[in-house]
Amino acid sequence: MVKVKFKKLHELASIPKKATELAGGFDVTVTEIIQEDKDFVICKLGFALQPPVNYKITLVPRSSLTKTRWILQNTPGLGDADYTGEYSFRFRAIPELCQLINWGSYQSTELKYPKFPYKVGDRIGQMYLEEVIPTEFIEVEELEETKRGNGGFGSTDK
């Protein structure tokens, strides 16, 4: 079993927990919500972590987030073994509707943003541990030829 060091930074912080025995991720709960703007929210988790060397923490949204008009700003998130600061999630809202407002000859579009779906104490995301594979990049003049070659986005659908 791999052990990850957990440092509580907020009185409401809790150790990440699996929702079920076979869950692949550990649920995390929010200790503080900072509404930076009507479409941008920072959710602090109230703890710091330190995985062993050659491991990293991966942060992802809970599947229930798909029922809302909010997305995790940086997903997946990455916590390196040498990062010892507070973990947080950053959410961005998708506007619910656009309204065209007319003031004589002036027109403007107004965006309406949904209410943030979480409150302090809610499970807002998941995290899991991954091993970092030691890697060395080797510069070469040419790469081996493949069937796909330099075909990019959507090229395998042809």
C-alpha cells in the first residue's frame, strides 16, 4: 500500500475517502468557496498532500458535475510530489442563456450564469494516485514511419 502524507490546513478539512469499496478515486470535500466572478469559483479543500517520490495526485470532477452548467477549469488537475500547498478546485460556469438587450441604437448581449451547485462540506471532486514513470526524451533526426503518420485530430475516422 502506498502512503500519502496528509496535512490538515482547515478545521473542516477531511481526509479523502472512497465512496465505495471498489471506487477508483477518493472523494474530496470543500472547506471554503471563493466566488471570484459570476462565472468563476475557487473551492479550497483545506489540506495539503505529499505523495511519495515518483507518484502524483490527479484531480478530476465527480460525474454528477455533468448535471450542472459548471466545468472544472483545469481537468485533470495535477499535484506533483514536490507540491506541498493547499489543494483546490477551480470551476467555470457555462452561461445559461443570452439575451439581446436593445437601448435605442445600442445593442448588448447579456449572459446569465447558473448558481454554483456546491456548498461548504459537499463532495466536489475526486483524486487518485498515479505512478510517474521515469522517462528520458531522446532527440532524433527522424521518427519511424507509421500508417497514421502525421494525421491529427479526427484522422482515424476516415
